[in-house]
Amino acid sequence: MKAKNFDKKFDDNKSDIIDNLDLSAVKRPNHDQKRINVDFPIWVIDSLDREANRIGVTRQSIIKLWLVERLEKKYASE
């Protein structure tokens, strides 16, 4: 499909354009992952586990969530 036709289909909003997209190669920018190791004192791990259990997520999820929240807060104020 030519870009002109695709744009018209999108602009007209008469039909779903998702079928015209190749989603097999879609990547979210800045979402590549890299594994790191971090050492924490036992009391920190225990606290992380308690909070993770309280809200029903894994330890890794709570760490990621809190780090992202902190970074967003820091960079939102700049």
C-alpha cells in the first residue's frame, strides 16, 4: 500500500489500519534490556520482599518500579 493511501485510510478513520502494519519488527525505543547484579543487605531484601508480597508482585518488579518512579521524578523536575 502506498503511503498516500495508508495516510488517507488513517485520516478517514473508517477502518482499522493495524492489519496493514508489519508488527513483527516493532521495537520500543529505549526499552532494550541489560542484566545487572546488585548486592543488598539482608534487611533491604527482607523489606523488598514484604512490600512486593503486600502488593502482589515479585521482588524484581518492585525494584524496577521504584527505580523507574525515582528516575521519572528526578527528570520530570529538570
